[in-house]
Amino acid sequence: MPRWPSSSWSEPTTKPLSSQRIALCLQYDGGHFCGWQRQPGQISVQETLDQAISALDPLPEGSSAATPLPSGQLPCRSTAAGRTDAGVHAAAQVVHFENHGPIPAGRWAAALNGRLPGSIRVREAAAVPQHWHACYTAQYRRYRYTLYNGRRPNLFLAPYSWHRYQWRLQDQLMLELLQELRGEHDFAAFQRAGSKRAHSRTTVQAVELQRDGDLLNLEIQATGFLYGMVRLLVGQLVAVGEGRLSGADFRRRWRQQRREEVKEAAPPQGLCLLRVGYPEPIFTKGAWYDCQPRYRLETSDPPPEIQASPSGNVL
């Protein structure tokens, strides 16, 4: 057996792979998933996406083909701008991951759409600097909640709206209360149990509530959102709109952080992550800006107007 001189031989080494950070603009129908984040034994958007990325770029992040992975661990772990709950949709979620293979940034959307289920679509992909982060670089997130306020059920609206048919919602009163939320405040009243945030303050930058016949679109934009914040907020506003909660009690609950009094949350299917904003545009406007359709009905079939007794209670 030949003997190698000690001065000319060393153990084989592997060089770290160079990588490129890729940002994705992502849409998904939340009704098919347990939410964005991985959950044991459930189907999440994150794991479904990571499986598709790993099939196209199978090397572990920052390593070489010689580095084995633990059983069941995917090479890729994507990071999102925000973690949507089970049943919540996204029109333009933003995600980043590390690409080590030969696929150029502009080809990732088509490559992934060929492997993802129809409930997830990649609108666009772009290369971003290594310091760019889908979550931490974001300046705002904007959500839309769709309310269907018609008298009769509608099969085609049901997966993407909350049907309130008992009374015609007092949308102007709801808008007045919504506008008072703008600015930096403590929104502990609208935070579900189990949050890992160090505090419950955030800045609401913009709000909107528009009625189009029997459909109401409520939008709220903030630097960040508490766990369950939008659904708890909408639940309280609907209670006001139906006359079950006074405007004064709504104000008292959130200003005094009376979380124990906030019991009703709007269901998830009406909520959609509309877009995420960054200091510099990442995607073309057509790919990410206001990509959820605004539903419209040609005819209106509203429920009755709220009637109050002399004592002020809803009849």
C-alpha cells in the first residue's frame, strides 16, 4: 500500500456553499392549512413550501452534499413576514429562504408553482441582499377583513367572509371607533392568550371600512400585530355594529386593557393578509399590491335595520 508523505496529505474538507437569498410573494387559501407555521401532525403552509423548495434545492443551508440531515428534517426552512393562523388567507405574504443551487431568482416562481398544491401560488420571486429579512425589514403589514351583511347565505362568499345576517351593521359607527385606534397604543385587550411578545404595544398606521351593498371591507395597517389581534378587534366592532355593545364599552375595553371582557373573535375565513411593505420595493406592483379581489354583488338584500327599545336595548 502506498504511503503518502505527511507533508502532502490532509483529511478531505468540505467548503461551505455560497448561497443567494430569495424572496417570494406568496398567496394561499388558509382553509387548507393549520396556519403558516409548522405544527406536529398537521399540514402547514411553511412545511408545504419548504418541501417544494427542498425538492428543487436539496442541500442543507450552509453545508455540502457530504453533510447528512437528521431523519425527517428538510434542508430548507423559510421565514415569513407574519404568521397567519389556521384558516386565515394571504394575498401577498412575503417569505425568504437561502438558495444554493443553479436556479436563478426569476425562475423560482414557475419552478415552485409546478410542485405546490393549487391552494398555494407564488406570484413572484426576487433576489435580495443577505441582510434583508422578510419579517424584520418590513415596515408594515396590512390585513383586510370581509363581512357579508346580506339576508341570505351565499355559497361563493362563505369561504372568504363572515356572514352577519341578523341586522344591518351600523358601519359608520364602526368606522368612527376604528379610526380612534390609529397611533401607538397598548392593545392588550385584543391579544389572545399564548403570545410570546414582550409587550402589547404597536402602532396602527391606517384604517379603512367601506360598504359596497351587502359587503363590508375592513382594513387595518400596522407596524406589527398581536396574536389574534385583528379577529378579536373585528369581533368587538361587529358587536357594536349590531347594537350588542356600546361604543363607550368598546373604548373602555381597549383603552383599559380589559382582555377578560373581550370574548368574541371573528372567524378566520374572513381575514386576509393583504400586503407587506418594505423600505424599497421587492416585487413589481402587480404581484403584491392589493391582490385580493373585492367581492361585489349586483343586487342588495340587506337584513332589517336595528330597532332599539326606549331603554336603548336592541329589540
